[in-house]
Amino acid sequence: MSLRSSVLVVDDDPVQRRLLEAGLTRLGHTPVCVESGEAALAYLASPDAAAVQAILLDLIMPDLDGMGVLARLKDRENAIPVIVQTSQGSIDTVVSAMRMGATDFIVKPVSPERLRVCLANALKMSALEDTVTQIKRSAEGRLTITDIITRSPAMARVVQLSERAAKSQIPILIEGESGVGKEMIARAIKGSSPRRNKSLTTVNCGAIPEKLVESVLFGHEKGAFTGANEKHIGKFAEAHGGTLFLDEIGELSLDIQVKLLRALQDGEIDPIGAKSPTRADFRLISATNRPLIDLTRQGLFREDLYYRLNVFPIWVPPLRDRVDDIPHLVQHFLVRFAAEEGKRHIRGISQPALELITRYNWPGNIRQLENAVFRAVVLCDGDQLTPAEFPQIAAREGMPVQMAAPKISVPEHKPGDYVGQSVEAMPATDAASRYGMVDLTDGKGAPRPLTDLEEQAIRFTIGHLGGHMSDVARALGIGRSTLYRKLTDYQIDPANPEGNQASAESDGDDPVAQEQPSSLTA
């Protein structure tokens, strides 16, 4: 089953609406049916339209027909994929509809398979276009609040506050756990503000060495200190006319906080070694994953600076409190990584996998979810992500997951077949099947004694290295006398390490006999 999505069905025929409704429900979508073009446009203008991810539009309808609806949607710059349905199947009609903005067409009566493929392609293409657009806007600094991926009521307040803050020059403090998307919200606010065409200067205060913080933020003059061979413009001066985003601002030392307070109060900065302060016009957005009020109470953050920063606070809830966003974030990441990794056959995520990741707590929030989807896409060989592609999440949720393993045909080999060859020369499947994969249990679920494991390691090493005892002792990390003692203890015949009895005689040409001392008990 693909990611669940809302599909708007526009058809004046009640029988056709019921058929499409039943078919869409079986495919895992949520159908919303209207009986006219005017009703469709009214629904798309309502708040409920945010959940619509595709439109099935009948071309032949009374009053406002399908072509009229397409024309209206084109004027509105509609981004929702539209699939037109017709009973005539005329090429000219289809071409006209595609020119008006339709993404695909189906001919009545449509088969379930054709409907599934058509919708899957439309949704995938739409998601890819949205992802590419968002990445492009982010790179160009044009990300807006409308680009924030959310359907959760918990994020509605964040979006509302962000929209209001974007219209002002008021300092903003974004608080929330690591990985919730604080930087993206800062970029969206900047992209929706009057300074949208100016630069966004980003500084991670926690990643700057303590001795370099002042120079990085405020700059320095040539010769201001040892190693200052040229003048350096700080981040505050770099953000002049634009927006300055200070991430993890709670990591700044008290000394730097004093200079930051002056920059906010007077709009002036003091580069190291400068004779006079420099004016800096910037809009400040700061963020922290540690509540600044707690740091203030602990004496780690200046109280006057706290009140200067905390003018317009925005709290971003963790992902566990916005479960409704998970399917949409998964779709966004899936389409992006599937395109980047060349796995365009992946069309969605199975319902069991979606339920699994929805139940998970996600302590790392969106950043952890993004990495989990990336790993799942790399592991996936089918057309859907399944619980098997999320083994770590499944294990933490107590769900047993069996990863699909390739079938391996293991040939028979004798211990001497690899004499003198390196580990790389020996087939991995043969080593794993005969000696390499150590079973830590006795077949009944009880752990095996260490002596059993040691014996197996010695037998494997002797056979693998062809009986050259110096190499065997070196590989095992023990002395040769210790090795010979263990051969006696475990009754291992170096000429036949798979056997159970040690051999009392050795051939003069045997490399083992040449290295073996006169007494095995030495």
C-alpha cells in the first residue's frame, strides 16, 4: 500500500463516483467525491484542500465541464496533479486537456490496475516536483512558510506565529529539541520577510572553537593578535542588510554575550583591534535546543540578553507530538532519496512499515527520520519500503524482522584447498559455512563454553593457513608452545584439523612436523 492520500473525485454520474470511491479505498487512498465542477472549485478553495494530493476530473459534465475546471485551476496556479477521465478517448480531447494542465488521462470504465498505476505515477511525479522545488528554493534562499511540510495541529501554531513574525523585524527565538527543523523554520521566515532578497548568514555557535568565537562573530583587524595576517569581516558585518541566524545560541560564553547584547541594543559591533565600532543592520533569528530560561536560572546565560532575545518565542514541538506529519515527511524523503540513489522503482511505503515508524518515539526527530528513510531506500529492492528496511526501528519496537538474504550455493572444499592463500582468496561463503560463522549456542539455546569456541577457532585457523603453525600462532595471538599445548588438550591433528584424534606421527615434509618441538607439553 502506498502512502495514504486524499483524492478528489469530480463526476456528475453517481454510479461512476461510487465505483471510483470503492476502487480508491481499496488502493489505500481517501476519496472525496463532488458532483460538479463548481463544487470541486469550492472544495479546493476551502481549508480541507490542503489534504488533496490528486484530482480525478470528468471532462463531460453539465454547466462547468472538465475543460472549464482546468482553465480555472490554471489561473489559480494549481500544483495538484489532475487526471482527466473521459468515455470518448479522443486524442484531440486528451491533448487539449494535457495542454490545459492535466498530468494524465483514463478512459471509462477504468481498470483497477490502470487506476493504481496512473495515481502512483501522478503522486510520485508531484512529490518529486515539490521536493526539487523545495531544494531549489532552499539553496537560493527563497524557502517560504508554505514550503514547511506539516499536516499536524501541533504545528499549526508554529506556522501561524512564523507568518506573523515574517512581516516584522522583531527578534525571534526558536526553541525545540535537536532535529525538529529549527533552521528550516528560520529560513522559511526569512524567505517570507521583507528581507527575502537579502542574504541569510547562518552560524552554529556550538561548533566554533571558544577562542575563535569573537573573531568569527565580530571580525578582527589585521595585526589584532598573533596570526591575524589580514582583516576578517565577522558574521554580523556579513549579515548587514540581511538576516543573521544564530543556532545553539545557548552555547555562547558570558563574555561574548556582553558584546552580543550591545550589538542588539545599539546596532554596533566591535571588531577585535578596531579603533571604533561598526554599524550593522541585521534581522536576528536565534535558536536553541536548551531552554534559555533554565540556563539563565543556572547563571550560564545573561538575564538581560535573554529578555532581549525572547521577544517573539516560537516553540517547535518534537516529532512524537506531531505524528500526522510522519507520512508526509516520509513521502518527501522517499521521493528525494529514491531519485538520488537511482531507485525509481520504489513507489511508496507499505502500511505495516508506516504503522511501525508512526509508533516509534523518534528521539532524534526529523533528522533521525530522514536518515532512517535514506537507509531504507538503500536497502530496498522491491517497489515498497517494508518493516525489513527499518530493522533498527523494528528491534526497538520489539518486532521480529527477518531480512531477506540471498541464496548461496556453497561448494565442498578440503582444508588444504587454500594452503598459502590469503583470507581474501578464500571464498567468503565457504569460510562462513565451514568455520567463519561461530554459533554461540549449543543448538538448544544455551551458550557454548569458551573452550568449545576456542577449539573451533584453532581448527579453523589451522585449516585456513594450511598447517603453518608459526602463522597459526601469530594469527591467534598466542605463542607456539601454548598452541601445541592446546593441540594436545583438544586432541587436534594439525594434518587433519577437522578430525577428533591427534596424530602421533608426522611426515618429514610436513610443515607442521618441521616446526613442532620435541615435546608437545613444553
